[in-house]
Amino acid sequence: MTLTEIRLTRRTPTYWRVTFDHPPLNIFGPETIPQLNQVITALETDEHVKVVVFDSAVEGFFLTHYDFVAKPEDSNLPPGPTGMYPIPDMFVRLSRAPVVSIALIRGRATGVGSELALASDMRFASREKAILSQWEVGAGLVPGGGPMARMPRLMGRGRALEVLLSADDIRGDLAELYGYVNRSLPDAELDEFVDALATRITSFDKRAILDTKRLVNAASLPPDVEIAAGWDACATSMARPAAQERIQTLMKRGFHKPGDVENRLGYHVGQLGR
């Protein structure tokens, strides 16, 4: 694999780590898409892997929003195997992959980062350092990676609407209370807990793991049509003048650069219409 922003480590044949390493902000752009697609394809096809953990090597950022300064033509990519645009396609495939996926969230999981976490089978967050958000509505956008379909199933309609429509930052302890993550743990205990859980699961029979996940998927995953509708709404929203104006205002204030806007994105999108 040729991976420059993602690091794949096979700790054992059955236990993999996928580490996002695109400093300074772990922004997800068109160049990241084929790299993540290679990882998802490997997870779908490898006969031995049972558990994959997603984490970050960038201080303060798990994985953030899409790259709004990328050339538009670079984002004009063909659909993936599901027929959807690559981002929702990869997240749908991750949820259904014959492997247990765990998001270890330390730092900001914003937009795409939140959506990847939601697509994972389990999410564990640093109580002190994790911040999750679907910030898009505050910027005049509709989220595109499936949170409208996934969140109500995890946390209920009212809390899902609160998270999505407030476009605010959700810290680790509140994320646990709402069901956004499985648990928030003290930061010093997070790595050990996730590693122990992943190692424990890899000791079990793969067929039993996958049959159990398949049946849970049947009871809980949204159909593709719901994910596709969200992406279509996202793409439409990006062309609206209100969204373009708000994104440009954020850019002028420091969006896409290290600093207060990226560190407190929920606060800053809340100031755009005031």
C-alpha cells in the first residue's frame, strides 16, 4: 500500500491499527480517500484480521472535516462499490466489513472524523481530550457521511437532532451520556482499555464474531438509501450561497489553520449568524 496520511500497522495478523497522521489538523481531503479505500478493501478481503482500531498520531485531532481548499476537480471522484460517492461508500463498507472496528478518539472528531467513528462498530473516547461534532449545519451545510441515518439509532431522535442542529462541540463525558460513544475513559486509561478489548476479541473464533456482527447489523444499520440521501443533500447544500458565504467567513477567521477556529469550531460556527 502507498499510504502517506494513514499508517497501517499489523500488530498481529488478527489485530490491525489504522493511524491518521496528517498534521497539523488531520484534515480529510481527496488525497486521503484512495488511501482509506485501500485500508477498507484490505479489511474486507484479508482472511485473518478480526479487529481494527482507528486512532491518531496528531495531537489534539482524531480526524477532522473535509478539505475545503482542495481543487473541486480533485473531489470529482467515481462512486465506490456501493454506487455511492467514496466517503459514504467507505463508511457503509466499514460498518459491514467482516472485522470488528473500534474508534479510539483522542482530540477532535469533527465532521468526517465523527462520521467515521459513527460507522465503526464501537467508539471509545478520552474523557479529557475527546471532542466530537457535526459542525456542518452551523456553516449552512448538511452533513454528508451518514450521521442523520446513524445517530438516531444510537442516541434517539431528540439527542441526534440536538447534536446535528446545534453544530456544537460534544466532549467525551457528554458523548458517553448521549450514546455518541460507548464509553469515555480517563485519558491515561484509554489506550490500555482499547488494546485489551481488541486483544480479547481477537482471541475468539472469527466465524462466531462475524455471525454475531452480521445479525446485529441486520437489526441496527440504516439502509443504503438513507446514507445516499444524506450525501445528496450535502452536495446540494455546498452550492448554496449561504453555505459559501459562511465557509468564506470561517476561512477569513482562521478555518483550515492551526488556531482558535479549529480548536473551538463549535463556538465559531455559532457566531456566524450573529
